[in-house]
Amino acid sequence: MSKRAGAGIFLLESGRPDLLSESETAVWGLRLRRITAEQSALLRRQGQDCGLWVCSATGGQMLEIAGCAASWRTFFDRTGAMPASLGRLVARMRQAHERAARDVFDIRCRGRRVRLSRREPAVMGILNVTPDSFSDGGRFFDPGAAVAHGLAMDADGAAFIDIGAESTRPGARAVPAKEQLRRLKPVVKALSRQVAAVLSIDTSSAAVADACLEWGCRIVNDVSALRRDRRLAAVVAGAGAGVILMHMRGTPRTMQRQTAYGCLIAEIMDFLSRAMRRAEDAGIERRRMMVDPGIGFGKDAAQNLSLVRHLGQFRMLGAPLVVGTSRKSFIGAVLDAPVNEREAGTIASVVCAAERGAHILRVHDVRAARQAVRLASAIAAAQ
């Protein structure tokens, strides 16, 4: 949250898998930053009266509050009786809880409804119709090879297939819309007739998105969060398409020169919150939006690891969370592994992302990721 928005509200870290679950015994908590000493004292008294655990630090300007569902319910039920100085803050706390506790989303995309649940995340297969993508550039540049790979991912259980004709690897140059469309047309048209998976077009170009939506795509995955091409928001809104809004500083060519953050998670959350408002102002309904914190885009290895650890924070945005860790450089940095030896690390990161609330996992190897997620979900659901 930006400093202008007042107190910053974050989920507390928890190693418990039932954080924010429906269980009456589940414990969940909030960390509030930049609150006044008066608010801190009042919240401490009100929270403790309701059976919540309250701890303050930094001269009372940071407060941590935690407790079971029943205690929080009592706390929120007493909102009307609380001092006026707490009214707006408690309302934001209630909103943060409601958004973070939401497990299931029904996303609408061009007449199709897709149900997403963090209890068993969906898998999105990556299909690069490019000669220069960081992992598999050139392998599926031929339209026939691309279609065959798309069909294989669909058979392996991909809920989505994300098709891109412009590499967004660090340092990549932009590809003209005309060339992107030349690469995409035979692939998108063929797959739209043959797969059950929802097709997504990975582009920041309004012209490319417009054509691909006509050819059968239902979602636009924009790494620029509707900033690079100002016409793109209108295209998405007019088509009734879904949209994935991703965090990135600069462009793929410049992003790795912009990795200095004051507070990584807060700044990314603020960026995505503003992106959602911008999309809404353009006529895109919230039920069509998904968010992606942009792992690997304008972040160094340590920051990417921190992002995976703190993914649960992004649940407070109230939108499905898309996470793409597949074969990225931070995995190579930790494991000292070249890009073609990062599948084990990818699966580890996928399971971690699933445990922390991801709704969609964007990967190269659909079968392995789907098996890992299904097993992790079964273990989490076991008695």
C-alpha cells in the first residue's frame, strides 16, 4: 500500500496451512504499519477485549493482531461501538480479511466462466512462438510444432495455454505487431478449434490482442499491466476478455536495471492495486482481472525468493493470483543449474506457490506441475 493511503495492512507470516481457512480454530493475523499511537492503544484494548492477541512495536506505530475466527468475528461485530478514530482503519482491516479469505473466484472471459480455487491451483502452459525466448526459444517457432505442443499441454491437463510471439526475457527487444501476428495466426486459429484449455495471448499490443481475441483467445496476459499500449484496455473491455495484470518496472529491455525497492512487497501491491483501478476505470470488470507479481521481471534472485515466500500477501488484492516461476534465473542462481536443468527447482517453487495461495501456475512442463499440485493438494486436504 502506498504511504498516501495511511496505514499499511499486511497478512502475518504463518507456517500453518489452515491460515484463513474456514476452521473455527484456524489462526490468522494482520500487521498494521504507520498507525498513530492513539490508534495503537485503542486497537490493543479493543482487540484484547475480543480475545485477540495484540503486540505493538516501533513506538506503537506497528501493531500485530492475531486470533481465531470467532474472536475476529466478535471484533468486527463491535465496529459500530468503536471510537470514530478507528472507524476507517477497522473497515480496511475487515476488507483485507474478506479479500484474503476468499478461496474461489469465477473469472469471466469472452462468454466463458472459469472457476479458480487456491485449494488446487490451475496450470497454465507456456507456448512460445518465438526464436529467442530464454528457455525454449526456437523449439516451437514452426507453426506445426507449436500446435502439436499446444495439443500435448491440453492433453496433460492445462486449464490455460498462454501463447506469445514476443520474448519478454531480460534485455529482449520489442517485436512489431505485424510480425507477432504472422507468427500467431496459424497457431491460435488451429488451437482454438481443438483444445479444451482457455487460450491466453501474451502481448502488450492492442493490435495483437484484438486479432487474437477474434481468432479464439479469451484472456490477455499483459506484462506491462495496460501501460505500454494505452489502447489495450479498451480492446479488453470491448471484447469482454479476461486480463492478467503483471508487475514490471520499465520494459523487458531495461527492467533488470531497476531492481532497487524500499519495501518490495508493499510497492508491488501498490502497483497492482493501481493497475486494477486503472483497468476498472477503462471498463474492465473486477471479475475479469487476475494479478501477477512478476517474478523475474525487474527483481534480483533474492527478491524473487522473497516474493515466493510472501505470495500470500497478494491475496488481499481480492483477485486470482497468477505465478510464473518456471525455469527462471533465480532457480539457477540457487541450484547453480543451467536453464535446461531447472525442472526440479521449478516443481519445488510451484508447490511453494500453491501452498501460499496461487490460483494459476504458469509453467513450461504442464504434466509435472499438474501432478505436483494434485499431490500437494491431496496432502493438504488429508485428515
